[in-house]
Amino acid sequence: MKLIPSLLAFALAIPLCGCIHIETGKSRSNSDSGGGDHPGDYRFATELTSQGGIGTDVRELEVVNRYGKLRIVGSDSGPWSWTSTIRIKARDSAAGNLVVESATVTSTTNGSAVRIEFNPPSPGRHASVQSDLEVRVPRHVLVHASNEFGPMEVEGFTADVSARSSNGKMTLEDIGGAVTAEASFGSLRVQRTGPAKLTNRNGSIEALDIRGSLDAKTGFAPLKAESIRGPARLKNANGSIQVSDAAELEAGTSFAPIEVRNISGRTSLENRNGGIAASELHGPVIADTSFAPLRLDTDGPAITARNQNGGIHIRARSTALTNLVAETSFATLEVRLPSGLNPRIEAHSDFGKVESDFPVTGKPPGGSDVAAGEPRIQLNDRNGTIRVLRD
């Protein structure tokens, strides 16, 4: 094995635009060992380490990485700096050294804005490159971060954060400002942040303790949200949705279950060919699905539930209930009402029975007038049994 001595390089250039370009503190160590002739046999390995300082007056940070881990930390105390480790593997020294010559990390300052970027080489088919980048700046800095192939972590900021990752896990934590994050082919986890707008094309989303509104969209993977202090709008193409403790909720998916608990305000749930199970709902409720069970447990004032070819089970707990509408076919429709409620019940089944602990008009929904202030229950089942039970 042959060791090449460390190389220290420092470059400083000031373009005419007034920006400052810095590449500093760069060291290198290499190894070249014997191996096979197959293109996949890497016999050359090198590691380049770069470091640079960041001024105390920084207010905005942009970081661009491409082939490795990216970590950005906000802190109350310095020193403020960045550290890069670039690992290069190649078939032989000749191929490796060509990549080494073009693999750099640059730091550019323009007023109070700093941009740090990994400039990737073109390794070709006989080499590989990995760039791990860590940045530490004051907590008040506005952050823009992007990574292509590798995990990303951003934590500890009081200002807004925007992040984008193409193929890696993303984690954003302890962000006082608003969060905007976009990912694909990797999980996206956000915890203890301000209002959040999250998009993931083919990976899971987990949003926990969001101090504001949440707008999240993904496909083909689970979407989980807990402790959302503002309204939550959740969309999944073909994955499950699980929500607990939100101010308001609008959620939709297909071919996967929706599970909801403890929503303070309005709740709107839509599913196609997937079940809905929701409890501790304290506002108006609208739920719609097909070919799967629909279960609601609520003390809200108004309930609308529709199902195609699936059962409906509703427990209405409030004597302040004003309106309940439920429709299904080819399955049982069951409603439980408070014993102290005196509703007007209109229930009809084409080819099934109607069983009720309360008086029933027997007319189809919409077929009779209701006295002012009288709760109205409208139930319709085409080919199943209707049951109205007194709790």
C-alpha cells in the first residue's frame, strides 16, 4: 500500500460582482492497492476534507449537496463553520486522480447570504463519489437546503426552512418558522416545527407536533400526523393515513385505511376502496368511502356518512346533534344515539329491515318536514339492514 502525504490548499478569489468565493482547509489522503481487472473492483480510494468559517452576520444560508449526507444545525453559540468530507473510489489511480482534480466544495458570501455547494465531478463508470457535508450557523438564519442522493438533517432554527431531497431520508426538527419540504423515494419526518407544507412522491411522511397548519401530500406510502395545532390537509394516493390530535382535518386516500382520533373542529374524510375509522370527533363530520367499513364515533353537531357496498357504524354522543345523514348499500347501517335525544328519524331500506329503539317515520330521506330545533336523522340502505340503537 502506498500513502500520499497530506495536501493543504487554500484559494481565495473576489469576483467583480462583489461576492467572495472561498475554498479552504482542504486535505487529502490516498491509497492504491492491487485488485482484479473487473470495472467494479475499486483499487483506489481517497478522502478529501475541507473546512471553512462562516461570518457572524449571516442571515440566509443556501446549501447544495448531491451524493452524501447533509446536516445543518442551528445553534446559540459558535463557532459557525462548515465541514466537508468527499470520498472517492476508482478502478485505479489514473481514474481516481481525474475525479480528485474536479471534486470541490465552495463557499460564497454575498452580503449576509452564504451559499455552500458541492461541485460534483464526472466520475464515469469506473469511479464513485460521496460527499458528506455538515454546516453550523446561528439559529436565526433562514435556510434553503437540497440534496440528491443521501440523507438530510436540519435542526435547531427559529426562522423558516425549505428543503428538497430526491433520493434519501429527510429529517427536520425543532424549527420555529415555517417549513417547506419536498422529497421522493425516501422518508420525510418533521417534528416540532411551525406551519408545514410537505410533499413526498413515493415515500412516507411523518409530521409530529406542528405548531400551525399542516399541508401534506404523498403517494404509495404511509402518512402519519400527530399534534397538529392548526388545520391539517392530508392527501395520499394509495397509502394509509393516520391522524391524532388536530384542530381541523381534511384527509383523502384510496386502497388503504384512514384512522383518525381527537379532532377539535371540522372533519372531512374521503376514501376509495379503503376503510375509515374515526373517533373523538368534536366538530361537524363528513365521511365517504366504498367497499370497506366506515366507523365514526363523534359528539359533533352534524354527521354525513356515505358508503358504497360497505357497512356504516356511527355512534353519535351529543344531545346537541342537529343533523345526521347516512347512506349505503349491500351492508348494515347502524346508528347509536344518546338516550336523551328526541330526533325525527326517517329510515328506508329497499330489501332489508329497519330496526329502531326510537320512533321511525318510515319515509325515505327528504320525505317529511322537520319542526324547528328538532334533530333530523336520515338513513337509507338499498340492500341491507338499518339499526337505530339507544345508548
